[in-house]
Amino acid sequence: MSSASKHNAVLYNQAKIFLTDMDNDPRFHMGAKRRNQRLQEIELEIDQRGTYTHTDAELKFGVQWAWRNSNRCIGRHMWRTLQVRDCRNIQDREGVIQALHDHLTSAWQGGSIHSVISVFPPRQPGQSLRPDPVRLANHQLLRYAGFEQEDGQVVGDPHSTEFTARMLEKGWGPQRRSAYTPLPWSIWIHDEETAPADHFAAHPSLFPEIRITHPEYPGIDALGLRWYAIPVISEMALVIGGITYPCAPFNGWYMGTEIANRNFCDAGRYNLLKPIAIAMDLDTSSDRTLWKDQALTAINQAVLHSFDAANVRIGDHHELGAQFERFCEIEESSGRRLNGDWSWLTPPTSGSVSPQFHREFNNEVEEHTNFFYQRSPSEDVAARQSPPADNPVRSDDPFHLEHRHETPRCPYGFDQLSKVLPIKRRTSNGARGHN
Ligand code: ARG
């Protein structure tokens, strides 16, 4: 079999599994006859073009199914509410900026936040030298810069230092360099990096932020903390029925711990645990006073309180943990498989009071329809422009994406094997990563 026909066979098979999943959803039910018809169409198109084009309904179901299959997400019970914006024919910088503008407008809704995904053109399967039409280099659409000083100190978010340096080098001139400076967008069109788009400078209302205060600790208010309202992951690839969409920014709304524990208190991020404890006047002389735990609880309260007071949607880990548990039960009793990644589903605070802590999850990755990590556009373009002779730019497998979800097993717990396996150390952006 030639490599093209091998690709085609794999792609067709992925499309087939996808259509079966879609058919099983009562909202998209088509029945055997229509499904077979559609499969014939797909087969023909793959034969002729090496790819196939999703119908509007397939795109709509596909983005939702990809969310449902995201093992690390605790908010998946909401998967049927994801709204898709079809941007498959947008291939120019201005068009992308307008589409992202519209995405944020429809996601924000005055603070009630809707889950939205914008889907830009797909990649042509099996043609690893062909540029992607559109890529975003940003980790999220809204994110704070991290300005590295000469002494190595960082003003802002240390997670963003590399990206920030690149934006400055490419001509970004921020009006200020504070701890909370919104980053511009880095839009890549057909492998060309276009100039940083500082859209928020002209449209600050697209970057809604919440000032963080605590109902009982004025010391915390005085720290002047803030965070943005909408998390929009923009670096991951969406795969539907074997077709890769390398640019498909999507958002839900925050769970408080993401901001309070991780963004504010991770040592590799804003690293605020000690300043918060001091602002609360806690005794930090010994770890055994549990000042860290108290400070974490307080900053979680502050984040939830502040979003609530501003009428901006946010989940807490108790609520989301209970909803996810209910979702697991419903899927189980209906005989539908639900995979999960324990180390991400268990909240970073008060683990054992969440139902996820007491469950075992199957962390197998559903490959045909999901979200995946991928190489950054600059790495991807560099690899394409000087491909190592014996090493294809993208794997021979059209669905292989670099840096896909690792599937680490839960190191603590349930099965016998884990007792004899060495426990892997988590680096600061290790198993749980930054998403
Ligand atoms: N953890 C990331 C952050 O703190 C956001 C990841 C997506 N989160 C979400 N609730 N949809 O910015």
C-alpha cells in the first residue's frame, strides 16, 4: 500500500468511528442509511483529495465531542453547550483579528460567560511540508506578559517570559510594563509570523479583569491582585474524526483554584503565598502552623468572592467536583465510556474532599476526536524549513501531533503496581502543566 493510500485508510477509519459516536447522540442521530451514505461521500472525497470536509453538524458535534474526550477537564459535564464559530475560510491577519474579537464578545456576555470555540482552517493530512493556513502562538488569548529583568527577576507572569521577549523583539511596544500587562496576539499566516497584534490596547473592554479583594482581610486587598475573566486556550490542536484544526481557540470559565492555587501561588508563577500570609498577619515561623494552607484557603475565598461581587461566572472546586462526579455516574449507568486523568481532575486544594480523589480513572486518550498539545508555530515552521533528512517534519501518521497529552498514571493509589513503581517528580510545569 502506498503511503497516501495508507493515510487515506487511517483517515477513513477515524471518520467512521467519529460518525458512529455522532450517530449515538440523539441530537445528531442519522440512522444507518444516512450514515452509510455520508461515509460513502467521505470515502470518495478522501480518495480524490486526501481529506474530507466536515458538514456544519459534524463540526458542531465534533467540537463538543472533543471537549467531552478531554481527560483533564473537570468541567466536561457542560460539553453539549459549547458553541462553535465557523472560521474555516478565514486565512488573513485582519480576518483572524476580527474573528477573535467576535469570539470574545460572544463569550463574555456581560460576565455570564458562554463556552465558545472558533475553528480556523484544517490542516491537509499527510502533507507535512505544507504550511498551516492559520496558527496562534499565544498560550491563551488573554494572558499577562512576563518581563524578565536584568537580575533575572520577572515583572508579571513568569509563564510568559519567553513569549513576551519574542513579542518585544518583533516590535511590540507596550504602554506599560506592569505585573498585569495584556499580551498581544501572535498570528501566523501560512508560516509567516505577522506583527504582534495589540488589539486590547485599542479595545480594553475585551480584556475584562477582576480586582481581587477578601471580605475579611484588607491586607489582601492591598496586594493589588487582579485576574482576567475568560480563559481561552489558543495553542492546542483540535482533532475531529481524524482531521486536525491547528488553530481552534476555545474557552469555558474559570474554576477558582486555577487562579488562586496555581496562577497566584505556584512558585514558578506569581509566587504569592508568603506575601498573602504576611498580609494576613499569619505566623510563618514554621510550616507546622499550616500558614500555607490558611493562606491558600484565604486566597481561594478572595478569588471566588471577587468574581461573585463583579457578577462574573466562576466555579468552585466543590461545586465542579460534585457536578463531575454526577456526570461520571450518568455516563457509567448509560454504558458510555468516560476517560479521565486523576492528577488533573483532583483539585489542587482540599483533594480528599473531592469525589475525584476517591475514584480511579482510565486515562486512555480517544484519538480520533480530541484536543492535543502541538509544537509552537515557530518550532513547527523551523522544522519544516530544514527538515532533518531521516525524520519527517510531522510524523508519517497524519494524526500524530507532537507533545500530545501524556497519559501519566496516578502515582498514589489504587493498583498494586503503583506500589513498586518509582513516583515521578512533578516539575513546576510538570504533570499538571499550565492549562
Ligand atoms: N488553568 C488555566 C489558567 O489558569 C486555564 C485553563 C482552562 N480553564 C478553564 N476553566 N477552562 O489560566
